Amino acid sequence: MPFALFCFAICCLILTGCAGAPKEDFAQGYDADSYYARSLPGLSDSTGGDGQWASPVRRALLEEHASWAGTPYRLGGDDRYGVDCSALVQNIFRNRFRLSLPRTTTGQVNQGRPVKKAQLHAGDLVFFRPPGPYKHVGIYVGDGYFLHASTSQGVKLSRLDNRYWQRYYWQSRRPLARDQLAALVDR
């Protein structure tokens, strides 16, 4: 009986972890400025708190968010039917920036150079050590937001100063210098 209860609990956790928010329709007529102004106060401000709103890297990341938003989390997943955090990061860097990153969070945490949390720029990787066996990774977008595959809500933007993410923040890495990453957007 305890084994059956254990299996039932694991199934419930898996189903809960993979439940994502409904995918928003960002098809034709998508206006990034108005969407982010409505949804994420401060992110679309023309000065962009950290001066990066006009940055090609930031624009590219917000377009990637629009494309992936609501995709459910799936451990080991690497497509729009379900994706985990490291696969999302790998896909975005490969498809948007033409930069190859390792498939796992453990591999990605060794890429580039360390960067202090206070010196983050759009395109930097942010890493977390939440409870449990897995580490978590996202991509910093600017103004305190990062793009990631949330286990409970799918692909989304979250704030670094959220109590949960603040508590489990581990480190940040810059996989490529800002100007080099920006140059890759335009190719």
C-alpha cells in the first residue's frame, strides 16, 4: 500500500509540474512594446532601467519569450510541446544567437565568465539551486526580469527579486561579451 501511495504522489507531482499556463497568441499584430507595458511594468520603458530596452539582445530575448510563452515544462523536453530550463536556454542561444551551449544546466554553468548579480546584462545566464536534485537556469532580459521554463507555469518571465528566486539564486555567467552577442543577433 505505501508503494502505491508513493507512485500516486509521484504521478501527481509530475502532472502538476508539467501544467503550463495557456500559450498566448503572439501571432500577427504582435506589438512587443504594448504587451510588455501592460504585462510587466517597467520592462518596456524606453530607458529600460539598465539602459537596455533598445538593445538588440534584449529585443531578441523578448521576441523569443513571445514565441515560447506558455510552453509547458517537461523534464528532458526540448521543443514547444514541452521544454526544460536548460533546453530552452540551449534552443534560444542556438537559434537566435547561433551560439552552441551544452544541453544541461551543469554544462551551462561552466560557460563564459562569472558576472556579479548587480552587473547583469541582457543575455547573461542566471542559475539557481532550488530544493531537490536539479539546478535551474534562465536568461536575464533586463530590469530584473529573466526568461526561463518554470516547472509550474511553463516558459515565462520572472523577477529576480521575487522572494523564491532571490532565496535560491546561485550565480550568473556571461557566455559571450555583450557586443559579440549583439553582433550575432543581426546575422
